[in-house]
Amino acid sequence: MAKKKKGPRQATGLKCKVCSNFNYITEYNKMNEQLKKQTTGESTFPLMKYCKRCRKSTEHVMSKKLK
Ligand SMILES: [Zn+2]
């Protein structure tokens, strides 16, 4: 039987840093994120994403609140 594995994937929201508009919901791997920080010192976030309100690509940061 195949089991559903619950990995370290976390659902998170992405909101625009400029206008705080909640734009995306995404999943990210917590383990990969930590590993990346340890090895390269870089973080996946903030991400450059298109914001409808700003009508341009802006930095998007993680938002803990998921609706
Ligand atoms: Zn915006």
C-alpha cells in the first residue's frame, strides 16, 4: 500500500512588500530552505512576483496568515 508521506512542505501565503496585497499561495519545502540558508546563505524569500495592485513585479514576502 502506498502511503501518503507528509513531508516538510509548508503552505504559505505571499504578499506584496510594497502594498501588502495578498497575491499568492504557495508551498515550500522547509528542509530545502534551511539547507539553502546553511550552504549558500541565501533565502528563497522574498520572491519577485507580479502584483496586480502595483501593476509590476515586486518583492513578495511570506505571510503566515492563510485564508
Ligand atoms: Zn503590490
